Amino acid sequence: MAPRITVIGTGYLGATHAACMAELGFEVLGMDVDPDKVATLASGRIPFWEPELEELMAPHVASGRLRFTTDVAELAAFGDVHFVCVNTPQRKGEFAADVSYVDAAVNALAPLLERPCLIVGKSTVPVGTADRLASRIAELAPVGAAAELAWNPEFLREGFAVRDTLHPDRLVIGVRSRAAEDSLREVYASLLAEGVPLVVTDFATSELVKTAANSFLATKISFINAMAEVCEAAGADVEQLSEALAFDPRINGRFLKAGLGFGGGCLPKDIRAFMARAGELGADQALTFLREVDAINMRRRFRMVDLAREQCDGSFLGRRVAVFGAAFKPNSDDIRDSPALNVAAQVQLQGGEVTVYDPKAMDNARKMYPGLTFAETAFDAARGAHVVLHLTEWAEFREMDPAELGGIVAQRRVLDGRNALDPVRWRGAGWTYRALGRP
């Protein structure tokens, strides 16, 4: 008989994991403390935007294979394998991760475990967390050692979360027993049969895989953005530089695109939490380079504001600025630590009349930045603008007709914060085109 799956926490990670587990044929019960979120999910809808997810989820909710609850006791009675998918944000005023939601999930579930089961952490946590939680489960669970813990980090990309769950590039599991490994092999049997690589390791290594991966990706992004700074000073072109570097198979071109830098709910807070944890372990010198990675990333935002001010003849006062993009990346409505909105807010603080448009993130942006002005279309945002800032790389913006847009702006000036627009096409339509790291 197939194990019954539960998922604690139904944000981007949890909702996606629950739907994909149902797609793989399991009975699934998702749990969240937010009754509004649970009600939305129970109707077959998702409270955020992620391509393909709602279409995947709705049939399984309709069939009863996937259900949602706010009752942890129901969850404990139902499940054989419990996935913990709660958020681990950055602590306010600190670099360290806030693992209180993970602790709360374990503290609520463990005292209700009266039969053998496996708790599987998927949340991104500081190394050492799993070891501490295993002790806590042993202390609280009535079933004792028959309630085991495993760690199974996620590697989802927002915008591709369904694909990355159903067809991952690897699976990593940190376990302490063959029984725990066998349980996860059963859960992921169809993926393993497709040839997905499986790395079986200890708790600490499995926790480090996620933070190390995010740190490497952040470093690669900040490296090419540091090269953009040098290119600007030297009159070189970072796009051509990146293209030449990408032919080297040791480097390759992924995450080697200069621009406004990274944001979102993962990379910024994960590298900061990694630095904080290394300091607690006495290994802080090993990660001091991540401070510069973070600093380079933030400097790109300031540089975009400076360039925008230059395009407004030295002052934003009395100038209309159109911002194309609010999400931290395309194919998502996530605005956490969004470089686009950060730049928009800074321009407004310096006197600019800012109007923002994004294909999917408008509702979230309005809630978080009520002081900004928002438009229903890109053309509405650009009407009468003295400069257009392209800050999130949506296909809608890349495919836009610059000649048509040029007919409604006050001045044909565009700043490409993502190096994604075609300079020849825009300049051919009479625009002054500028981009980070390019002459």
C-alpha cells in the first residue's frame, strides 16, 4: 500500500509539492494555519501565481486525492510521510534565518505521532537544524524512535516549480537509517525510474547542499555584475564579455547575465543566513566573500537609479518615470526583495512621478507599496514618461513595439535593467537606449 503524504505549509513550495505528490499518484493532505489560504486551495485555486500549478492541482482536489486542512491532529492521523515546507525568512534586524515556523510545525506534529512515520524537512534551514529537530521529535513523539526525521532540500525555481518537482535535476536526502532512505525511495520511485540522480547523505550535508547551491548561483550573478561595473568604467560591453565567457564549458552561460541583480525570497536571505551560521560555527572567514556578493548585488540597484537620474537631466523632480516590472523575476508574482520595486521606490523618494506595470504581480505590489502609482497596461504606465525603466524580464516587454510605445512617451529614453531588449530595434525606433555594463 502506497504511503499517504502530508505537507505542512502551503506557500510556493508546499502547494507545489502537495499537487505534484498527488500527480505522482499519492493521497495527499496539505495543512496550513491560515484558514483563508486553506479555503482557496480546497476550492482548487492557488493564492499566488505559478505557471501550470493550478491546472495540475484542480483535478486532484476535485477527485479528493488532494485535500487541505487547518487541523494538525487530522494531519498526524492521516500521514505516513510528513513533508515540512514552511517558510524560513530572514530575522528582522539580523542576517540569520528565522526557523520558528519549522520549530512550530515540529512541536505541533510530534506529540500527535502515535504510529511509525517519517517527517521530511524541505525548508531551507541553517546547518545543524535537522540534528536539533531529530532530538526534539524523539523527545515529544509518543511512538518514540519509530517517528524518524529525514532532510530533503528543494531546488525549485519560481516560474518552473512544477517542472522542477516532477522532473528535478537531482534528489538529495539526508537520513540516519536505511528505513528512512527506503521510505523516500518509495515516494520518489517514479522519478528514480526516470533516471533522476539520488544523493544519499547525512543531515548536515543535505542542509548545506541547498545553501551552498544558492550561494554559488548568487556569486555567479554578482561576478558578472562586478564585470559590468568594470565594463562601464572601461567602455566595454558586458554582454559580449558574457557571451565569450559562456563558451568555456567550465564557466557556461547560465546565471552569467549582467543586470539589476537577484532578489526574491531565497537567494538574498539564504546567503545572509549562511554567513550568520558560519559565524556561529566559527567558520565565518570561509564565507566573507558572500558579503561582497551581497554588496555588488545591492550596488546594481543604486546604479540603475543613478542612470535613470542622468536620463532625466540630473533630477527626477517634475519627471515621469515608467517602470516595467514589479516581480523579482518573470513568470512569478513574487515581489519579495524585488529589485524592480526597490528601484521604483528610490526614484519616487527622489522626486520622480513613478508609474509601475507588471503582467502578474500588480496586486502584491499594490499591497506592499501603496505609495506607488500603478497602471493596468505597459502603455498606460509609459504615457507621458520621460524615461522607461525595464526592470523585470517579461516576454511582454521584450516583444513590445518600441515605435508604437514611442508615440505616447514624452521622451524616447529607455534603461534596460535586464539586458534583454534589442538595442538595435529600440535605437532604430528613435530611442536612446542604455543598459547596465554596456556602452
